[in-house]
Amino acid sequence: MKKFNRRIFMGAVLGLALLGFAGFRGCFTNWQAKREAAKEQELRFLKKVALPLRFKLLERDKGMLRVETRFYALTADDIDKDGMEALFSSQTPIAVQEFLLEGEELFIDFLKYEEPQGVFAHRVYWVFPYRLFTDRIAPDKGAVIAGLYGQDGFPGIYRDFKLSGDAQRNLARYYQEAQTYGGLDNGALKKIITGNAIHDMQNTARFKAGRWYDAAVHIQTGSVEFIAE
């Protein structure tokens, strides 16, 4: 009788162990699936192109430039030059601002921040349109545009990325620093990207009046590409 009871007991223990293993295996498989899904989601996120700024040189006359800037919370999976107009027309700008600047050549500065390792599995950069200046207005005397696209302390140009946790807090902090940037590097700021480099990409000496230019930000590299329409 004792041997029989012992067998029952051992069978019950073994059954519970098998059930526990099956449950653990199920949880582990579920965790793996969620992890792979998160990786795929992050890779899709990294391939996104942000389209935060569109501007047009309205007029170049008598040593003055009249410029219209528009800020958007737009993203795209890739850059389709033929579809830009329709894409921008699909959304109301966060802000529209016109500037009258002394000079013949227009330049735009961007501030590039690097996200710390661990927040994302891959390297991520946040780039903020920062200021306008010209061949007659020095950068430190230029028109700061970073504050134009804020929404409750957050950069509205990146609202569609649906961030949370550390990434959301860091991005808000970088944006606050970008608005008050005075030449000091806090460690996260990696580079100031100046718009005159874009002139070389366009193979032209100047931005042409009456033409829209779209700034495309690649967050995986932090590079800025200007697309002339």
C-alpha cells in the first residue's frame, strides 16, 4: 500500500513538473514572440523619415530675403519626391512663420542629439531645425526657429513617433535645451548641421525663389536631406 501511495505521489509530482514546464515554455515562447515583434517595430521606426520643415524663399530683392517656414509632424517610410506635395497637403502645419532677413544667401542650422545607448537597441538621433541666417547675418545673430514647433514642452515635429518612457523624457529634454542653445555642449548634442552643405547637394549656388524645399531627417543617421520641389 505504501509503495502504491508513493507511486501516486511521484506521479503527481511528475505531472505537476510537466505542467510547470509546459507553462514556462509557453511563457518563454510568448516572451520571445513579443521580443521579436518589438525588434521588428523598432526597425520599422528606424527606417522612418521625419519631415519637420518646409520652407520657401518668397522673395529676394534689394539685398533682402523674405522666407516662409512651415513645421509639420509628418513621417514617411521613404522619400518620394513626386508625392511630397500631396503628403504635406494632407496635414495642417504645426506653425507657419514668415521672416524678413538681410542678405542674398539663406542658411539653416539644425541641432543633432544622440540618444543614449540602452534606450533603443539601435542608434537614434533627434534633429531639430534651429535657426535661419544669411551671408550678411552671422549664425549667432540669426533667427531662432526652435521654439516655433513646441507643443506643451514637447517637439511637435516628432509627436507621431509615439514614444514612451525614457525616450519620451529624453526627447523633451533635448528640445528644451535646443531652444536655449548658446554654444554649450551637454554631452548629448553631437553636431550642428548647417544648411549651406545642402546647397552642394542641390548643385546650386542658392535656394531659388518661389520654390518649396523640404527637410528630411533620417533618425538612424541623424542626416538631413533637402528636397527641392
